[in-house]
Amino acid sequence: MYAAILGYGTIGSGVAAVLEENAAIIAAKAGMPVEAKYVLDIREFPGDPVEKKLVRDIRVILEDPEIEVVVETMGGLEPAHTFVKSALEAGKSVVTSNKELVAKYGAQLIALAAEKNINFFFEASVGGGIPVIRPMIQCLTADDILEIEGILNGTTNYMLTRMKKEGIPYDEVLKDAQEKGYAERNPAADVEGFDACRKIAILTSLACGRQVDFEDISTTGITGITSEDVAYAAAMQRDIKLIASSKKTEKGLFAKVSPVMIPADHPLYMVSDVFNAVKVTGNMLGDVMFYGKGAGKYPTASAVVSDVIEAVKNKGRNIRIAWNPDKLQLADPAEFESRFFLRVKGTKDDFGKVQELFADAQLVSDQIAEGEIGCLVGPVSYGEFTGKTQKLPGFLSCMFVKD
């Protein structure tokens, strides 16, 4: 079976390499050889074997009846969306690693693939090489998914790990992450939480079977995290992680991305450096954990090629994915209940001001940062918490706390 790769960047070149180097293994598992016939890219790659396969016009791929699987690794929404939609309309199954595309148009593209009796697969769009999408689609279908919690961005997890272990301030650790290639020159997608937000939107849409718009998810990144925050967390035997989560409650489905102080017995506590992990809680299964490298050329390419094999094995048969385009309305973030950590200007003598607003307040420390105290309050709704902190003299910052 012949495939075409759209984009010859980090992931696209990785896919080509996996198809070439593991050809015998792939043929055995797919039931036939799988070869990349074309690679679409506007750039030149002198000396690279891909030169013989390069095309610059998508119509070459769309009009070739030998191409049965199209692999999209371009990233971004356009022209990726137009190309993927055109490939599906032409009767070709599509595999993608593009989280932006899947989060925005996943439900529509799944419906189009079903109409054409082909497949749209996107395992690598969440967690890189970690197999989490297919288990959600095929293995956890008997359960009502009650909660999803994940460390879904390796860049921020690497940064927070170094801040904890080595005491490096945010600005320095960001520069280090950029020098190592973990963070882009413009790191906003990672450090502001947008990358993790799109990923939890995809997982939540699959868990609920309806469209969850990433724009509706409350999102806070790690740009405000300081060395003092890390020290306060350590004083409470906790660690700070950027957690993407969704949870069913009596008030509705809450979804958010934010830094959270988690305890040492939490399953995500030990996930460090560039590793990712996803914890899924079902009403019958209980907790199940997926862990591994959430990014990188070959881990992500491996997940993409696994989808290619799945598409080959299911030629002429659509694998149903329950993701309805109807939008799911999320619960009001103000009603989400949690414990909170807050930093306040003052001394130990000023703790009474916190207690006046929060009867259950606990003093964490008055020694970590000069001229301030750290306190633990709650559980309380986020709306009530923010309303009270507006009345608190010297309020500096706050963070969610998980027990």
C-alpha cells in the first residue's frame, strides 16, 4: 500500500525513516508492505533520499489512485485542514499528529471519514508516542470516564523539574529549555498552557463523545511560577505540575489547565523532565495510567506509523469514533471547588486577616520569602475564593492545591 506524507519537518522525516527502517516489521503487522510514495513540501532537501519523492502540488497526491493513506505532519490549521479534508473527500484515509487540527476540526473530519467508509486517525496528537487515543476509543468504551488528569506538555514539565531540583529561576530555565530544543523561540504555546489545553480538549471530547472547544477551557500557564512558589510547595511535601484536567461533577463538566500543587502520593508526582503522563478514571475500571515520552521525532513518528498500520489493516472499513460535533457546554469555572495556596504580604501576625476571610486557613510558612506569608485554604469554590482575595490586603498570588 502506498502512502503520502504532507510535510518533511521533524515528525514527517521521522515517519519516513520509520517506514524505511522498520519496513519488514510494518509489513508483517499490516499484512502488506507500506511505502511512502510522495512527500509534499515546498523546500529543497539536497542529498536526502526524499528528493526523488518530493512533490509541491497536493493534487498529485489527491489524484493518484495508488495513494490510500495520507499522513499529515505539517502542523497548524491551514493549509493542513484544507489538504486533510480534500484527502478524505478523495477517499483516502488520513493520519495526523496535528493537535490544533484535531482539537478544532476533529469531529467534522471523523464524520467525513465515516461517510466515505475510510478512517481518520490521530493517535500522535496527544502524548506523542504514548498510546492513549486508541485505548480511549477501543479499550475504555465500557466505562463512564469520570476524570482525566494529565501532564501533557514536556517542555513545561522539564522546566518545572529543573526549577524544583536545582532551584533555577523561571527566566533561566526557559533559556535552558530553548537552548536544548525543548522550547521554541516563541514559547507561548507551551508556557502559556495552550498546547496542553488543545490536548485535554481532544481527550475530553473523546471521553464525552461530544465537541469540547479548547477556547472554553480555563487556561493558565507557568509564566508566573517563581522559585518561592517551588519552595512553598516543598514545605507542604508537594510539587508543582502543569495539570490539564477534566472532571464530571453534579454541577457539570469542569475542564482546566493550570499549575497545581500535588502531593507525593499522587500518580503524577513522579513524572519529571520531558515525560508526559495521563491518568484516566472510569466508573468501573478505576484509575489507569499512560506514561512515556510525550514528544520527539521518533516517539511521535512511531505513533503516527502505528495509525498508518491500523488504516492499512482496516482498508474498506471505517472504525467508529464516538465524537459528535454537537458542542458540550462546560460548567462555570467559578463553581469549581478546590483547596488553594495563597501568598500574602505581611508577617505571621497578619495571618489573622486571612483567617477572618477563610476560617479553615492554615499557615504554611512565614520564612520562605521576606515580608510575606504562605497560607492554605479551602476547599472553596473558585468564585468565592477570588471574591475573598479581592478583600485581602496584600494578596500576591494563588495556586490550586490537590489532595
